[in-house]
Amino acid sequence: MSDLFRDTVFGQAVCLLFRNRLLEFPDELDPILWKQCVQKDTMAVSSSSGEHNGFARPSDHTTADVSDGGERGQKEGAGVTFAHDSRDENVSYQGNPSYEKVIDAVVVGCGYGLSPILFSPMSEMPTIGRSRIYFWTLFAFVLLQLPTGYAVNMAVLLVFRYLTGFFGGPVLATGGATIIDMYPPTEVAYWMGIFGGSGVLGPVIGPLVGGFAAQAKGWRWTIWELAWLCAVVLIVLFFLMPETNSANILYRRAQRMRKATSDWTLKSQSEMDAAEVTVKDHLVVLGRAFTLTSSEPVIFFVDLYSALLYGQGLVFWGIFVGRLITVPCYLVHWMVPHVGSVSFTVSIITLFMPVLSYLCMAYPQYAASVLAGNTLFRASCGVVFPLFYGQRIRHRSKNATHDV
């Protein structure tokens, strides 16, 4: 039972409060395990270089160790994916007031696009990991719904909408990196499809659920509903979402082994790499999303392609074609176009998910940073285009006389 909670944020907090007397890891219960790891690493390194470089690498895990993100069981991995999809679905639905929707969407999009540039590279750092980023950003997201719902004017509302978008961004942008951590390359595409489908469900279910509340109680209740849903997901994340970043897992294991053996030379590979890192290198890590996007032509053009689709709404051309086909059929029942919208969802998944899957699989070590750059590209177009694109088209139109 302890395996279920031990590597979650809850388990890490319990270990910190009770000084590792509760929810102990297998290597703490059975010293033979860490002795085997040290001996195995010593033999492996000495056979190649004659020097002892410290702690076992991710590939040197024993069969009794199930804490590595890439070695989790299928059921546990599916559970983690479900928890992450729930966050994705809830955060992607952010209830809007019934006025100034364009400005509101622009402000949220700015925060959503900028935050992964900071938080996604941080999730790749061995000392931080992914679960802490997920938990604390979602915690801030839920907490900020309170001042958003109690906003007394438009200025206050927009400030807190920006902050909620800022802290909600990492949940949506770093999910692909977590999937890369857990599944082999042959299965990544399937789970990325499930993950992407959850993001589509948010905007679909949001108006349905929030519309009734807004009609009956006003726009503030869309904020309260979002806060309640995300609070439930936050509780699930706190107790059931384990760490998946192997560098962070090995970093914490090295700390336990040094404490158990009093051998302070034992270090994980990530610690040995970090020993030579300077402040400048940390800044480089935080700017990795920019550098990868600007220096890798493949990433740049893929991001540009997805951004144009996201910003200009080219994926909606299927609706336009459907409209031309069905214009003469005024007697068609209202359910028919709803059935036809099923193909629209297929087009979204077909266009966007291969892009995200390709980026994650092409750059698995920096998946979080690559996805952060993609998110920034998409959010930039999604934020800028509504400000001028629709208005310019209406001004050029001879028939458009009002805002649609």
C-alpha cells in the first residue's frame, strides 16, 4: 500500500516530517538493495574507466526497484495518465464572464503561453522534478480563483485572470514530458492521443456545465465551478501523482544512500553533472525553450505550423465546407450537425497530436522545454490574431454590419 503514496507529493511530505520513519523505500528497508546498486555501479565504471564515479545510473536499477518513472506498471501508469488528463481537462476550461470575452481570452492566453517557459525547464532539473511543479502551480491556480470570482471591476478581474492562466499553463504544456517518462516510444503516440483528447473535452464540457450556472447565478459561478473541479483534481494529484522524472528519482535515492552509508562520495549522474553547473548554466536551462526553438529548424517550423493552425483557425475550415453542403437543407434536424461535429474533433486530434508526439519523441530529454516553446508559439498567435484578424475581415466585408 505504501508503494501507492511513497513517491507522491504527500509521500515526500510525510518522509520529510517524520524523517523517513514512515513510507520507507525498499532500499531503506533492505540494505542489500543499495549495496547491490553500489557494487554494480562500481564494477560497471571500473571496467571502463578504472574510477568510481558514484551512484547507479537509471539503467542500473535493480529488478526490485519500481520507483523509476519508466519502469512503472501498466495500471499505475494508466492511473497517472488519468490524473494528468483530469488536470488537463479542467484547466483547459476556464469560465469566462459574459462580457469583454476577447480581452479576457487574450490575457489568459498571455499567461498560459509565458509560464511554461519558466516552469517546464525547471521540471527537468533533478533537484525539483515534475510532481512539485504540477502540484504547486495547480495549487496556486485553485487559490487564485477566489480573488478572480470576487473581482469588483474589470481591471482586477484581468489581473487575476492573467495569473490563473500563468499558473495553469504548466499543467497543459508539460504533460507530454510526463508521458515520455512513463511509456516506451512504441506506446507514446497512443497515450498522447488520450492526453490531447482531454484538452479538447475541456472547452466542450465547460460551456455546457458553466452555461447553466451563469444563467441562474451569474458569471461568478463559472469561476466557482472551475475552482471546485480543480480542487478535487488537486487532492487526487497530492495523494496519487508520483514523480516520473528519473533524474529526480535517482537524485533523491542518492541522498538516502549517503545518509544510510555515510559515504558522501555516492552521487547520481545528474548530481555529478550539476556539480560543474554555474549560475550562467542555470539561466541557459531556463532559456532552453527559446534556444531549442530558434536553433532547431525542425522545432521552429513545426511550432510555426501548429501556431498558424491554432491562431488563424484553419482547423475550422471543415465547418465552413460542411456549412456550404448543408445550406440548402433548412429542414435538417438540429441533431444532424451535432453528429457531424464528431469529425471536427477527429481533425483536431489528427492535426495537433502528431506534432506534440513528434516533438516529445524527437527530444525526449528536453520534452518539457520543447513543448513549452510550442505552447508559446501557439499562445502568441492565439492571443494576437483575435485582436485584429476578425475586425479587419469584417471591415473589408461589404455585408458584415455587426460583430459576430
